Amino acid sequence: MNILITGAGLIGCHFAREMARRGHRAVLYDVAPNENYVRSVAGDTPVVKGDIRDLPALVDVMREHQVDTVFHSAGLIGPKVAERPYTGLNINVGGAIAVGEASRLCGVRRLAFASSFAVYHWDLPPTAPLNEDFPTVQNNFYGSSKVSCEQILRAYATTYGMELA
């Protein structure tokens, strides 16, 4: 597989390392990659500097690297979304839209989204292990952005025949 990994943080870099170990080609895409961290975890994985909301740049990277799979982990986390909600939601939700659209335009067949346990409504105590039917969050920007991304990417996958995880 040729994999575009959005976000060169903890999850993205470790995923890149694992994919390389399994014989796949990956490229990391991040607005402000920490080169020392990337190299210490993901080795010589190529890194492209870019904003997740930049549709033309995403399309260019996907075409240049002949991407068939996208692992989307880029975005703001936790309270950073609430510090400046307009910007935080724009990055997370707008980024998911750009990833979905670039994937559609480039014929990507597999799309994985790194969501968060923050999507769940933790004020309702679970009575069994959580599954996809557990109620989702209603009261914070980060969790709501992740739920929105899940729904948007599900719509892209269903409409355009992509596999979504």
C-alpha cells in the first residue's frame, strides 16, 4: 500500500513506523512537523509540510505518492479546540472535509480516521463494554468535532465506495 498519514505526532509517526515494518510505503503530512521527533520514531519516512485544510496540496501529495490508503490523524486535540472554537472546529472538521474530498478526487479506496474516546457521552455511565451504539458527546467542542468528522467521512465512504475504519 501507499499510505498518506495526516499528522506527524505520536499516532501518525508510530503508525508510519509500523507500516514501513510491514513493507508499505508511507508519507507523513503535517502543518508543523517536529523533524527530530519524526526521525526518532518514523525513521526516514518522507514528510510533507502542509495544512490539512489545503485541498489542492492534499491532492498533489496523494497523486505524487500514488496514495491508495489514507490514515487521517491530523487535527487539534482536547482543550485546544475550545481555546479558539472557530479555528479549532475549522481545522478538525474542515480538515476531514478536505481529506474526504481529496480521497474522492484521487480514487483512494481505503480511509481510516483516528477518532477519540472523547466522542462518547461519559456522563452516562456504561453498563457494559462500549460499542458504536453508545451515546455520543453533546457538550464540548473537541468531542463534537470528532463526531462530526466521523459522520462526514462516513458520508464520503458510503457515497463514493471507500472502505472506512
